[in-house]
Amino acid sequence: MPQMLSYLRETASQTAGPFVHIGLAPGAAGFEIYRRELGRDIAGPNAMGERIRVEGTVIDGMGAPIKDALLEVWQANAAGHYAHPQGGGPVEAGFRGWGRVITDFETGEWEFDTVKPGATRGRDGAAQAPHIVLWIVARGINIGLTTRIYFDDEAEANAADPILNLIEWENRRATLLAKQSLRDGAPVYRFDIRLQGENETVFFDI
Amino acid sequence: MTSAGDLYPRDWALQPPALTQGYKTSVSRAPRYALISLQNTVSELTGPVFGPEDVAAGDNDLLTNFAQPGESPIGERIILHGRVLDENARPVPNTLVEIWQANAGGRYRHKKDTYLAPVDPNFGGCGRTLTDENGAYHFRTLKPGAYPWRNHLSNWRPGHIHFSVFGTSFAQRLVTQCYFEGDPLIPLCPIVQTVPDQAAIEDLTAKLDLKATLPLDSIAYKFDIVLRGRRSTPFETRPEGN
């Protein structure tokens, strides 16, 4: 059978379960084990650009915040470069652009501090509006959910963004916009993720 | 990296759907609308890069990384090893692999776990390592115990170890669970059964690997992980058409 295809099967996903913290954020599980936990500092001390906070909840189909989720953040720096060999250009020393965030065990609130990413190059050279890729795992989520955080003060860039424009239902695009407010003069963006129901967040098959 | 093409679209016939009635928690946590399919951009094709500075040498030895000096956790000592490959069977080197698990009695060291079995003072239950240049990884740990969970009241999880793997693109990001060959609880588990393909379930089952056993010390199991592969083609899709 000379034409037999020999691709391997992608390993199937399984839920991260309720105790994901043990593996990926052991301090939150209640013990210290590693010299340094990974994903605590997204931008590092040398990153240029505007320092921002992003916060929100993950809300289930009953309208309740999920209290055992883990989120991972992946973003470019203010110049629109990812910390990766094919990331588009150099990044500041200490900028990784990746981080881990957990929802609070009591309230379900999550938050992280970073720098606002710049526009990145899209396919065919078209610019992508500033955005942060977000990946969500939890008990009851069989395969990680991927979405994007855009910024509601970037109206012009968002209107031209090829990914937002790919969403056929224009009213659903708003589910990807984080809403800016000022707290003690500093920008805070609110991004609530709805897994079901009215205003279900757009999730991507990437 | 020679292949700079897009990732192969995910084969959803091998992956669990979001909504799986047998696993009750998924019912209120499964998105109801279809996912929007994207052609990869730089945001998905790149991903975090890890290096030796991120992990310590003993992080992959769960028998010692939390134990008191001279002590050892209770349980069946095992070596769990394998390779991280992509769908093209190419090794994925220098990628971060993290694991977490219950102890031999089926109890997690987590402030939210209330199961009757005791925590083991010498067992943390997590480890991490980077794959080598051949994509190989190994951990030393103990075989995790089965435990009951609130789904149907007769549900017991088969002994399992949770895995988190990165690859080189954020779109390859994977969390999964590794089971152990011969466990009669595997086909009865509603979480295992979220996977719709029998061969894919077999792939989640580590095989007894006597040749990798450390004689008179630890028995060995092998668990290979396959991440999405990338196209490598002389034809590029151009906006104006080829």
C-alpha cells in the first residue's frame, strides 16, 4: 500500500479538572514546591507601552461565576511583536507575553497586569487590531476554549480587524471587547466571559 | 524549523465535544454556538518559549521533589516516559511538559479536595520538565490511586496523571490525562468517554514498558503525546489565487 497516509493522531484533550492548580499554579492549591512558578509576570519590568489591568469573570450557563478555572494569556508587546522566533520582531528583555491567571476560589474574579499590546500583522499583511489571546480550561471544559480580548477604545482598528470581521453576526463581535474604565487614574479593562446564554462569548477553532 | 506553514486543521472526530451529557459538569460549561474557524495568524502560530532557566533538575522527580530528606511517598514507584511528537511524527524538542496527580490513595494535595483518603506528607503531586532534542521526556513518580467523584454516585476515576504540553504554537496547546494499561475503570469513566474515538482513547492509555524498568526500583510506563502538525508545501495560498 504505497499510498498509505502515515500521519499520527493528535492526542485527545481531557478536562483539566478542578485541581488544575496543583500542576500549573501549586501556590494556589496551597503549597510551595517550585523555585519559581511560571506565568506570574506577563510583561516583565522593561516592557515599553501603557501599563493596564484586565479583569473579569467566567460565567456558566446558570449565570454563576466559575471558581475553578485557569486562564492563559498570550500577547504581543506594544510594538506588536511576540516573544517567539517568528514573532515579528524583537521584544524587551524579560518580556514573555504569556501568563497564567486563576479565578478566585470565593468570587470567581480574575485579573492580570500587563502592557497593552500593539497591532500585529495579519495574513496577507493586513493589520490585526491590538488583542490578547485567551485560553480557558476548567472542570467541565473538555477541550480548552480559545477567545480574544480586544479593547473598546480601539474602535477604528477594531472596525478593520480581519478576525472580528469574520464573525458573521455583528452583534456577537461586542462579546470580544474589553470595556475600559479608569481606577485611580489607571486604565482597567473589564472582560466577562459567558460560556452560554445571551451574549455567549465568541470562541475560536484556531 | 523548516516548515513554516499553517497548522493542520484540528481533526474534531478525535476530540471531545464541549457538551457531553455523561459528564454532568460540562452541561452548564459548554458553549452552545459553533466555534468560529480561523486561518492561523501570527497570534496562533507563535507561543511561549521555555528554557532550562524555567525548570530545575529535580522538578521531574515526584518521589523526591516534595519529600522530607531521607523519606519517600507511599505507593508503587513508576517511571513515566515518552516522546512529544507532531502529526508528521517529528519530535517536538525543548517544550514544557507539566504533570499533576493524586497520591497512591487517590487524594490530591489541594485545599479543595475533601476525599477521605489522607494526603501523603512526602508527596506534592506535580512535576515539570523540558523535552530533549528528540522530544523525549521522563518523570519518576508513583502510580496514582482511583477515587470516587460526584457525577453519578457510582463513578470512580481510573488512576490518571494530568498532562499539560505547549509545542511551538499556542494553537497546539494541550491538556489531557494519561491512564494506565489494564485498568478496568477506563471504559466506565464518563470523562474518558467524552472522547468519541476508541483509538484516540487507546492513545491516552500508557503502556507497560518492561524494558524501561529500573531493575529492583521502579516499573515503567510509556506515554507518547501527539500535537498538531504543520503544513510544509511548495504552494502558498495567495490572496489573488495560485
